[in-house]
Amino acid sequence: MQRANPLNNKEKWRQILQMRRKALSSERREQASLLLKEKLLLKGKVLSFTSMGTEIDLTPLNQLLAAENRLLLVPYKPDALFAVSLDQVDCILVPGLGFDREGYRIGYGKGWYDQFLASAGDILTIGVGFKEQMCEELLPRDSWDIPVKELILV
């Protein structure tokens, strides 16, 4: 009997999670964005990312952090993560399509964040998104997948 290819399983999850996120109303998205901002107010200097597509909108949070000089912002370019100096970062915000209770995530399949998180050491890593991105069952994972240390799904 042939074993299922884990990549196919991840691809199945990516499709499910993308549809789940796309189904959220604009009101729900706005509410979550503001709630996330409140929950991350006291996290020190934050390495954040530029939201894209249907990801939770980090603009209100990023603007606040920038005004307080507590923001390091990573644009969506693969090599941008590796150019960031982590010596004064208190936490790293991590995007994903979905997360499980052990902090593992399904991303877009390129592996950039997992490679980056492997070098983050003791820095607090926080998976952020909508509560609808939480998966009840454990997500498929590979040996190189790195879980986040905390989840803030609103």
C-alpha cells in the first residue's frame, strides 16, 4: 500500500484554508484587525509584515508601532527576512493560512518563514490571523517546519 504524499495533504489544507479566509466579511476583517492591534500593544519592538491578499490587515498595528518607533517591517520579498537584524527585536509576527494547537502553521509552501524562524532563537514568535484560521486537528508537518511560540487569532 502506498503512503499519501504529505505535500498533497498540505496542498489540500492550503485550498481549504484559503477558501475559509476568503469567506470572511469585510466587517469581520475590520473588527479582527482592530482587536489584533489591541492585543499586541505591549509586545515591545515588533518585527511585523506587510499584509497581502486576504491576510489579516496589520496596517493599524504597523502604523501605531511605527509612530512609537517599535516597528521593523518586512515586505513580501523572499530574501527580505534574512536581511533583518534580530538583536533588538522582542517578537516576530508570523503569517499563515492556518494554525494548529501546537503552533504549527500552513503557509504558502515556499518555506521562507520556517528557514527564518529556525534562526530566531529565543525571540517570541507569534502566529497572527483570524480565529477562523485555527484548525481543530493537527496540521501536516515536515521535519523543517518550525512552530510559533504563541498564537493570537482574533
